[in-house]
Amino acid sequence: MVYDIKRPEYAFTQPETLEIFQVFLKFFHNLQPIKYPGFAFTWLELISNKYFMQTALSTQEIWPDYHLLLLSLFKFFKQNSELLNSPYMQTFYKGAPLT
């Protein structure tokens, strides 16, 4: 869906695209890994998707909402700090959009 929003044949205006992305950001915030740890890898894939992240970072109006997602990511790392040496957390950390 994130990819389809940018397709020219749908002809979404910039305000419409912004509104749709804000819905995605709020939805992803509600699905954060602290609440749903079994969904953590999928959540990470969604927030670091190249189409989603490119739009989020190139649109200043939604930076605060994307910032909340990154805070959720850091909270998840902090909550699971004792597991950081586990293969699961090492793989999750490598996939994080931090580098």
C-alpha cells in the first residue's frame, strides 16, 4: 500500500499523501514491538521500508510522527537490553534504520 500511494495513476495530491502517511504512522505506532513483540520483525520492516522511510524523511510535517516510531524502537531495545547478545536481538538490531 505504501508503494501504491506514490503511483502516478492514483494522482493523490500532496495533502492527501501526507494524510495517508500520518494514518500509517499512527497505526505503526500502535503496533510497536513493546506491545506486540511477536510482530517486531515485521514492524521493523514496515517502518524501514524504502518507500515509507523516504517519504517520512522527506516530509517535515510528519517528522514528529516518525520520531515516535524511532523512540518506540529505542524503548524496545532498552526493555530487552539483557537479550542484546541473543541472535534474535542482534539480527533485529542490524535491521534497524540506525546506520
